[in-house]
Amino acid sequence: MGKVLSLMVIENESKAPRTLYEIEILQHIKDNIETNEIMVIGLGAVNSTRHLDTETILSEGQQVLLMLNEQPDGQWLISPYSSVSESLNPDLDFILPPLKLFKAGIPIEEIHCKTHLELALKSSNGAPVCIQPKSLERLFERGWIK
């Protein structure tokens, strides 16, 4: 979880526009980075007319839940699974769906659901899902979850 401190558009004729963001780290969810600020790159540019499926356009002052991919050159690229947050308390705002977290490389034991839901694994493919507690037994009996 972080806050956008500043941003700068990077223009390159041979590549899609990118934006360099300076992020203040407010809370680590997975790996701890030994700094309070980090520079990350997002595809797309502010005021860009191009639409990219993986476009991530943030504004100064926004709180964000960032999923980052480290590039071979050591730079951090914002994953399209990143989201804007209005709160530092995920239950008051959101928690990313467990499948998105799982696909982004978060181990199942580190995936959490909102407080009123329970984490389970689908029998068909082992994918994590968040389910209401009253549905757990019925879905288990039907073989939908394990």
C-alpha cells in the first residue's frame, strides 16, 4: 500500500508512453523493501489518448495497492492488478480478489478475504476463492471446494 508523491511522463517514440511514479510506502503486504519511497513505472501517460489493456494511470496524492514486477534492469513495473484505494484498512475499502492475488504470485497462505468471508480452494483447479461461511459446508458436500 502506498501513496503517489509525484509522477513524470516518459516519452519514447519507439515504445508506448510510460509514467514514472514516486511512491511513499505506507504498508508492505508481501515483500518488505528496505526504503520508505520507491520509483515505479506504469504503462500509459497522463492525458494519453491511447488505451492500453495494462494501462495504469495514477494521480498525485492517491493511495494505491500496488503489485509490482521487478524487471531484469532492476526497475519496478506496476502490474495491471494494482488498484486505487481510499483507505489503509482493506476491509473498509477492498481486498483484491484471491484469484488475482494468486495469479500475481502471492502464496495461498498469504491471501486473505474480507472479515465476513472464508478462504477456500476450488476442487477443479486449486484456485483460491472467498466464500460466505454459511455456504462452505454445502459447497464442500457438492465437491466444489476442498
